[in-house]
Amino acid sequence: MFTLTYVYRDSTAVLGPLATYAEPHCYDLCAEHSERLTAPMGWELVRLPVEEEAEPSADDLEALADAVREAAKPAPGPGQEPVGQGTEVGRRGHLRVLRSEPAATQPGQE
């Protein structure tokens, strides 16, 4: 896996190791697509060296196990919304528009 980052100010596309956090203008690519990648006309494509894949660390395996456990949790019941999720108010293609629910007032915090 690789991360493609567009630097619009410099008209540069940078392809490097998989990013550890999300940023605007960053896109993760598989090896096949990263090999075929070309930059837009007039742009420079910079390919950063990528280390060979190493064995996953204990932290990597634990993070994967946590993600699997989270995905396996049962869906919330009717009228309940998953924590950290908003209410879908629109859709365009594969993108969703979410509206955050107002935070519930804790007793004594009025």
C-alpha cells in the first residue's frame, strides 16, 4: 500500500509509504495502481523510497484485532445511533452528508 498526496501549491504529486493518519488531499493506493500512476499534465510526480514490507509488530496485530472486534459488535437497536455517528441527511454517489446530533446534557450541567 502507498499514499498519494497532492501538493497543489507546487503542482506536485508525491507517492510514498502508507500514511499513518488521514490528511486532506491524500489517497491510499494498492501496489498495482501505484505502479501505473501518472501525474496530471504539467505536474511533477515524486516517488519516495518505500521500505520492503516488514513483519507486523505486536502493536499492528493488536490494532487489527481491536478493529475486528469493533466491526463485530452488534448494530444498535431501533432509535439508537452508533457513538460518533451522525444522522444521514443526504447522499451524493458514495459520499454521505451527516448531521451531528446535539450532545445530551449531563445531570447538573445545565
